[in-house]
Amino acid sequence: MTAASDDILSITAPDRTQVAARLEELRNSIRHHDYRYYVLDSPQIADQEYDDLFRELRLLEEAHPDLVTADSPTQRVGGEPLAAFGELRHLEPMLSLANAKDPGEVAAWHARVMKLVADAGFAPEAVRFSLEPKIDGLAVSLRYEAGRFVRGATRGNGIVGEDVTQNLRTITALPLTMREVVGTSGEAPPSSVGDGPGEPSPLAIPALMEVRGEVYLPLAAFERLNEQRVAAGESTFANPRNAAAGSLRQLDPRTTASRPLSLWIYGVGYVQDDPFLHQTQVLAWLRERGFRVNPDVRSAETLAELLDACRGWEERRADLDYDIDGVVVKVDDRAMQRALGSVGRDPRWAVAYKFAPTTAQTRLLSIGINVGRTGTLNPFAVLEPVEVGGVRVGLATLHNEDDIRRKDLREGDMVVVQRAGDVIPQVVSPLTDLRTGAEREFRMPAACPSCGTPVVRALGEVAVRCPNPDCPSKLVETLKHFVGRPAMDIEGVGDKLVQRFFELGLVHDPADLYRLRYEDLLPLEGFQERSARNVLTAIEASKSRPFDRVVFALGIPHVGGQVASWLTEAFPSMEALRSASAEEMGRVEGIGAVIGDAVAAWFAEPRNQDLVDRLAAAGVRMEAERRRARFAGVGAAGAAPGGDHASLSGSLSGSTLVLTGTLPTLSREEATELIEAAGGRVTGSVSGKTDYVVAGDAPGSKLAKAEKLGIRVIGEDELRALLSPGS
Ligand code: IVH
């Protein structure tokens, strides 16, 4: 028993029934606040209060392991890594959808539905439609027995899917238990779903049912995840859907838990003693029961209304913080649905109106190579600049050699380029019909373009690496990473300057930065007394960055910001970390054998030991500060799925802000932290719900959008004024 739980117990010395009752109370309360936060997006308590509830529950459960229930909020992360996923047969097949690529095809579908419905003896004026966003994620089926989540699976082949139950449990928006609907207690959902025929909700929870929905990764989280992966020297995900699929299909549920996946629920599969008459009624019921149903679901009666709603969605698409690729139009009446039936896998009663993708065609001029910090050779596309979805694009990522081969991209090809949401442009495919024969096939160079060392490809890896530890590109990238915003955040020392320092022989590795003297800088072109002093001050200031940032800044393969914070919680000093074995590190929540090995191997290198020693001698922080304990079982990422609970009392309480460009003194992380501490929310894209756009230097398209929507644009000074009004 831990000392803390001892305290709790010794105050009241409760008996088992009292403990069980308190546990139930805590669980219900946490479920309620999860629902308010993750589903209704309207929290009622502050971060700290929520943490306290969670902590009490966890400690009490630790003291009474026999009273832990499978649907306790603490059990979202707990499963051991799996060797492979099992299979799960859907009780009712998961269908797919026929596409309509333009309004004409929607009209044709509508005409066919009207005819078939009339043939089946229904009154045509009784036909209504439910219109829902088509979420671009990963379909899942969730099985509930008597309102408890028991198993969940991916779509698979529609009949049998992969059992991803443990991973689904980590998604905070997924209710482990359905809500009890408390008749008149005023807890009604804030907006009802559509304006459907409005039969009373069947209150009873079916003994067995499948709930269907789409798991997705919000765009901001997708961008953050890719940034972390780049920083950790890992490959990036091509789009949010791949990232969501990759995250849900992790054999280690703790990895899934560290990705802020979310969920939109759009229907049901098998329902025992199915009481539902309409799709809109299904959605309203699911929402009442605690499921996250999209609030913008519409209903329509006529073709004109239907097309209008589709166009509305298409316009709003860019404002959403998740990807949608169309609108699903469903016949609302389920008896009509049954009468209409399916052709193969496609139900006749539904159609997906697909949006035109944001693509363009241009020429792939050449394929260039970057050598990354860890030595990977990363190909990128040099394009003839072209406008895609309102943004001018000249470069695009190409991931790796296999990707180029798979797509059969050749230098000189005309290609299709695509952007999704706010995401980095991609080269989708070549237009092979337009080939002239002058196109050149791409071959990964056999030698590093930076230092000429023959490259190596590790067994089972797609990436090709330069093995030379003194490769200039690697060294410069390591320096850039070290001074960067998420790492040591050395203001005024950017990519160009470290490159110059390196080329001039002033700085070879990060520790050399701390040996720079005023006399070194002054003779450099563009430096004056003041700028030289500023740079030295900024370097000096970086010595007191938090310890986890120092560890992240070292650029150890696989150690992104999240992993660095887990590692430093477990090993709060450089001494502890460098003397930890691979196994000890691998046992830390969220870390695993691969990362453990990588970190231990990094510290085993004499040159890295020397680097750490010199950083320590320079006075860089080598120990964590004491921090308050976090509540959940996944280290510092406790609240990660879905974000932190917001403070309710701050000066920005209830406001939504978007950051763009480089702020004069605050890093993006710092600004986000301050805004959240003041009760505000930071989202990745500008929409009608945005209150302020905080713009710095070189703002992106978000600024233009804010101006278009008439949203207030402020700078860092104004942000600071909002953060501490009256000061
Ligand atoms: S209904 C009719 N509703 O689209 C049964 N599907 O192409 C089909 N999807 O596998 C599912 N949003 O992954 C339905 N509101 C929505 C949806 C939706 C996204 C996905 C789902 C399905 C695929 C079919």
C-alpha cells in the first residue's frame, strides 16, 4: 500500500462497502466530466479538480485491487502489448457506400430512391433524409452488452474485423458504459440531432448492440504528431487517416493512448429487439447515451434541400479541425431502408456525395535529397510552383524510395499534387499518359550527397542512412534541432546562423554553442555589438530550459518531446538516465524495448558521453525540477487523449485562439501553455468559432482566412494583455 493511500484510509478507516460506494461515486463523477469535456465540449470543473478526482480513484483502486472494474476510467490504459490482433466477427456486416461525385449523381440517386420507395408502397412525401459529414478516418464497430463496452473491431473485410478492443478503450470520447438517462434532471443534451420526426426516445438500453463510427485524428494533433516524429528522426504519416489507422492498430495500447484519437459515432449495426424507427432518432439516442455524435447533422426533405446542405458542408470543410471527404446522405426511415436493401456491399438507401479533392497538376522538376539528423536520406519533390487549394506549392515530401517506386514517379513527370486540410502537400501519382520518354527514373544515391560515405539500409527498414558520424549534414541538422523552438529555443539563433557557425568552424556540436564568445561573433558579417550580445544572452538563457527539453534537444533517435518527458519523469537526472539500462528504460510507461535500446545505444557512444559532459560543464540543466504528480497511468501523457482539462476561471475562459507565424518572444508551446492556463483553447485551424488569431512573423494562410472571416487578429503584446488583464 502506498503512503498516500494509507493517508486516505486512515482518516476515515472505511469498510469495504463504504469504499465500494465511494469508488462508484468517483467513477460516475469522472464519467460525467469526461462526457461534458469530450462529447459536449463544455467542461464544468477545472483541470485541477478533475485531476484530484482521478487521483483519488486511482489511489483507492490501488489499495483495493479486487474492487477495480473493467469499465473504470482508470482502465482505459492498462492492457499489455499484444502479439497480434485477434479476429472479431461483426454481428451485422459493415457495409460500404456508393459514391456520387457531383450533384447530378446525387439527383440520379434521389430519383431512384423515390421510385423504389413508391414501388414498395410508401408515400413519397414521407421520405426524409439524414445528412452527415463523411469523416475521413477509420470505421469501427463497438459492441455493447447491457450498456457496457465489451469489444470493438475495425471494419476488416466488412464481415470480420480486427479486434482492437484494448486500443479503443484508450479513446476518451468512447463511453465504456452508456449514460443512464436521468429523466428530468436537466441534463438534456444541448442540441438535439436534426429535426427528425421526433418520436419519444426509447429509453431502454438494448441487451446487445453494435455502435458504429469513425475513429479519426484531429488535424492539429496530426500536425503535432508529425512534428514530433520528424524531431525524433522517424518517418511521418502521409495524412490524418493513415495516422489514425496506424495509431489504432498499435500492438501496444500505451502507444495508442499517447495519440489523441477521437471518435464520431454515426449509427448502429446489430441491435437486439431493435426499437429504432429513424436514423435521426438513432443519432439522438446515441447522443443522449453519451456518444459523440456530430452536432452538425442535418435533415432534408427535398432534393433541393439536400443539395443545398451538401454545398454548405463543402464550404465549411476547411473550417473543421478534422478531415471530411464528403457528405453521407441516408434515407431516414429505417423501414424504408430495409425495403430498399443493398446491391452487393452498397446499401441503396445511402450515398456518399464526395467533395472534389484539393488537387492540381504540375511538373515534377527533380527529386532532391535531404540528409536528416539521424542520417536518413529523405527524398523531396521539386515542383514547378502551382496553386493547390489556395496555397502556392513548390516542394512536397516523398517519404522514401519505396514510396517513389510504388507510385512510379519519374523526374520530369507531370504529376497530381494534393493537399488535405492544413496538411503538407503530397505527390499523389504521375500522369503516365503524358510521358514523352524523356523522364528519368529515380535512384537513391549510393553515397551520401553531403559527405560521400556509402549509404546503408538497415535490415527491414525502408530508410537509407548515412553511417558517418561526422557527416556535415547530420551535424548541422543536429545543431538546428538543438536550437529549435521545441528544444532549447535559442532566440535569434536559427537554422541559417547555426549553419554559418558550423561552416566557419566556430561550432561543431551543441556544446560548442556555449563556448562562443563576443569576440567570435563581432567580426561576422551582419553582427553588431547589440546583436552579438543578444545572441550570447539567448544562449545563456537556454541553460535553464526544463530538463526534458534538454534531453529532447540531444536528438537521440526515437526521442520526441513526449518520450523525453516520460523518460525524464522516470529518470529525473542525466546521471540517472545515462546509467539506466535499456531494459530499465523499456519498462517505463510509454517507452518500450525499441526506444530503450536506442537511448542506451546513444548514451553508450563515447562522443555522446563527451557531449553530455561538456553540456553539463557549461551549466546546462542536468536535473528535473520537482513537479506535482500527474494523475493517470501513462506518465506525463495522462490527459493526452483529447487534451487537457481546461481551466474555467482564467481571463481567456471559453475563448478559442489560433496561432500563426513566429511570435517575437514566445514559442508556440509556451503560448499554448499560457493560453490554456488562462482557460482558453488553441486550435489548429481558423473557423467561425475562432475568437482571436495570434499572428507573428511570416504568418501562414490562417491570417488571410481570419481577415476574410472578420476574426480579430492580435500580436504577442495584445495576447499578453489578454492573459493578464489589469496588469
Ligand atoms: S454509414 C451505410 N455514415 O464511410 C453504411 N459511414 O464508404 C455505411 N463513413 O465504412 C456507413 N462517415 O467508414 C456512414 N456518417 C457516416 C460516415 C461513414 C464516414 C465511412 C465509414 C464507411 C465508409 C463507407
